Amino acid sequence: MAMRLSPGCAAFFARAAAASVLSNNDTRLTLGKTLISLQRRVEPGSADNVGMKTISLASPAPSTVAGAMWGVVETIGGDHFVQSLLGFCREAVGASDCSLFVHGHGVPLRVGTARLPGLQSHNVGECYVRDGYYRVDPMARTMVAGHDTLMLSCVDRAELPDVQWVHDYEQIGLAERLSLVVAVDGGWGVLNAYRPAQCDVPLDTAMHALGGQAQLVASAMRRHLTLAGPAVPAHDPFDVLSGRERQSSMRSSKA
């Protein structure tokens, strides 16, 4: 990748790092782990014979986490965004499943869910809404009480306040859920990364990895929700009820 710089901009880079002059027309300097080559090129046939500055960026191969994050950025606004989030969550925290929701409009709006290939088919995000677990979710209280625009939480399976919810986790083989909570227009975007019981990434490592990429993930989530977020439905008075309670209420109204 090459980009053109004005002489003043090139001088800024030269002052920003210790430059090693290789020849009259070639200067190389290092910023962090990125090698920058500044080459003075004289455009043939130009009236003023003024040279142009070109920066050639050569960086080391990205880590698997950084590479997976690039995949997330590339799919913003597309159909494979949540699947790319799962790829990132697998590398960063050892997740086997992930889901993306928008909270703040009654029933959470499911943007998408994903599970690693080869595992037993199960949609952990579907039961979260269908069985009304969101109404007792400890994270929901954090969102209501919090004033931060970016939060990271971890809920262990044993801490879930609903016996059936615990059973679902056990049946799927999940041990923990890491949730990145991001302030969005009118509510919260929530990325849930579900870690299996036999996870190969220690929890502390997972928290640091996701926390270290949180700002970038949050920006990707906000942009995706702007481009391809779910439409906010009209208010339904039954929204506060779980699926079972909704069916019971409907039967009572028809009696």
C-alpha cells in the first residue's frame, strides 16, 4: 500500500522517530513495529522538478486475534458480520458461540447468532428471548444502572438466576458468557461470547483479550447496526411476557 505525502508531512514523520539515512533518496524509520520507507522520487518531465514523497508500509504478520478482527471490519454491514464476530471471539476468548442483540426496546432485538461448525445444532440466542431470560439477566441490571458507554461483564453458569437457563447452558455445554455492552442510539448493543466448559483460553486471558479490542469491536458494532440493524418494532403490550406467559394470556383472553 502506498500513499503520497507533502514535504511537510514527510518532515513530521522524520522528526517523530530516529531516522537512519541510507542514501540521498531513501530514508527508513521505525514507528512501533511498523517499518516506513520514505523515498524521494523526482517525477520525470515535471515543470518544477519537485520530488514526491511515498510511504511504503511493511508490518509483521498479524496475530490470530488481530487477523480475526480484520475479518470483522471487512464484513461490517454485510450478512456475515456475526459469523465474523464468532471467528474473532473464538480466537480472543475461546468462544464456541456468540450472539448480537440490541437492548432497550422491550424485547431484545436479535441481530444474529453463530456457532462453531461441527457442534450440536442449538441457537442459544433463541431461548434467551423465547423463554424470557432477558428479564432476569444480571447484565440487564448493569445496563440500567450504568452510566458508561462501554462495559465488559462475565457471568458464570452457576450465577444464572433461572434453573431452566442453567439447564440450557449445561445441555449446550457452556460454562460462561462474556458480554461486551456498547451504547448505541436508543439503547445498548450487546455482543455475547459463550465459552464452553472445556475452554482452551484461561478466563483472565480472555477478559484481557476482549477488553484490549473493545473499542474497535464497539466501533464495528455501532457501524454495522447503523447500516444493517434490525428495525424497531411497534410497541406490543405482551412484550414484557415470556413465550409461556404470552400463550397463557392469549388463552385467558379467549375464554
